[in-house]
Amino acid sequence: MAPYISAKRKGTHIINLARTARFLSEGCDLVFDAASQGKSFLIVGTKKRATDLVASAAIRARCHYVNKKWFSGMLTNWSITKTRLSQFRDLRAEEKMGKFQHLPKRDVAILKRKLSTLQRYLGEIKYMTRLPDIVIVLDQQKEYIALRECAILGIPTISLVDTNCDPDLANISIPANDDTMTSIRLILNKLVFAICEGRSVYIRNR
């Protein structure tokens, strides 16, 4: 991270904001171009304080998101994930149509427990029918498994990187303090705005 650090004061590394602005601009250009071509996005941020922020930003930009827990193999074992998503959608539909009411109480309890588990792990990606085209990661160390899965599959990634991270793990690494909500909110809002602008272009050109 040395090239991304401008100084060290009282044992604290100071991030070079010129580098942050440069790579944030590159990230915005990437997502704008992708969105203008109708591509899909996945936002990953499971840090507790960022849960609501991730959800609201993803909903605003019509992106899939994971803000509670990343389960290993979510992308690399896509065939299994896809099957679970199908089961989840079917169970939700059956519950809404009242089909559970005609089953024995024991069976209903089992199905509701299964539905609850699927909701906890897959609720935010329930409408995802294929692998995402670009993944945005808000905390490199916490979401290391997600980044590795993307690297294995060749999915482009944009990641916030603090001074204790490896900038080579993502396609575009944006140096920033991933411990402060102000920093996360600013960068995520910029990326989401670029996605929304790109989607507008895509809709106009259809």
C-alpha cells in the first residue's frame, strides 16, 4: 500500500487522497460503461455498521447485494447457489399463495425453518439468475473469500482498500478508510450514482 500512502503521523498512515480520487474515477467509469450495456452488479459489505447503507445503495441502483454473511462458494459453486435460489423463490411463492395452510403443522415448521435459513443467506440475491458482471467490495479483509471467488471466475472487482490491505487483489482498488462510515458512504454513493447514470443511458438506447 506504500504508493497509496502520503504520510505517517503518530503511528497512523495517511492515505493519499489524490490516489483515492483517481481510482474512484476509474471505478465510476467502469461501472458507468457496464451499466450502459445492461450488465449486472453485486455489492458486498457485511460489516454491521454498513448493513443499511449497503441495502439502500443497492436498491437505489437496482443491484444485487450481500450485507449479512457471505457463504463460501456462493459464486464458485454457482450451480448449487442457483438451485438454492430456485428453492427459495418457490417456497416464498407457496407461502404467499397459502399452500402452507394445507400441510401438517410439523411440515409447516420444517418449511418455515428452511425458508428462514434461505432468507438469511440468500435474501438479498433472490432475483439473481446468473453470475454478476462486476462485484463491488467494501472491506477487502472482511470480504476476502468473495474477492478470491471473483478472481477464480474472472469477475472484475472494485474494492475499498485500507492501509493494511493488498491493492493487487482487486481489478480497481480505491484507497480509503474502510472503518469510517463517512468514507464508505461517499465512495459507495459515487459508484451507485455512476451505475444509475449508466442505466439511464441503457434504457434510452433500448
